[in-house]
Amino acid sequence: MTRLMERTGTFQLTGEADGLALVFSQPLSFWGGIDAETGEITDHSHPGLGQNVAGRILVMPSGRGSSSSSSVLAEAIRRGTAPAGILLERPDPILAVGAIVAEFLYDIRMPLVVCDIAGIASGDKIMIDVGEDGEAVIRKV
């Protein structure tokens, strides 16, 4: 497997995941923006309307609003309709709470990483691993 890109990041929630990237230049709110039953984007003002986040590596600048997004993310993780992992340019405490709650309540871990997202395009195969020093290692393969 040829590595086309490798970079490190900081975990908000540690874990490993892989999947196809779903990249947005705009933040996405899970509250009112994602259907937790299906993983489909339902926010009519978002360019990803109708796309599905389930099993994907969601890549975006940050989350967007409402503290209720944490409960929607936790429910999607429980149902198996959440992204496999999320890469953000900026830390997001609301999404972090949702991922942490899902790990605590359901023993399901979805990595949440803050890193440089430049150069990642929708459809790229992305792997998130834990490096030797505990940092996030993101590979586009």
C-alpha cells in the first residue's frame, strides 16, 4: 500500500478507524443536521444534504452549534450510523462530549482528531491510528 500522505494530530477521543473521507468546507451540526437513525445529512442549508456520514471519516473545519449535537452523535454511534471517525481543524467540545458519552455508555469508540485537513478530498481512503507517543496518526492511502 503506497502512502500518499501522513500527518499527526491531537486526539479529543483516542481510537482507530478507517474509511472513505467525506469532506466539507462548512461545519455541520448534528442537532437538526444529521438523522441519527440513518446517518443521512438532513440540514437543508448544508452542501452535504442527502449524503450519509455512516462509516465515513467526516472531515470539516469544526462542528456547528447546539449542545444537543453531543446527544445526537452519541445516539448515532450507538446505532452504528455515525462516522467511523471525525477529523477537525479546531477542537470541538460538543462533539467530544458525544463521543466520550458513547464510549462510556456503549463501549463504542469513535476517534475525534484535531489536525491539518488540507489535501484530504471526499472519497480518499483515510486511516486513523494511535502513534507511539499517543498522538493521532492520519494516513491517506
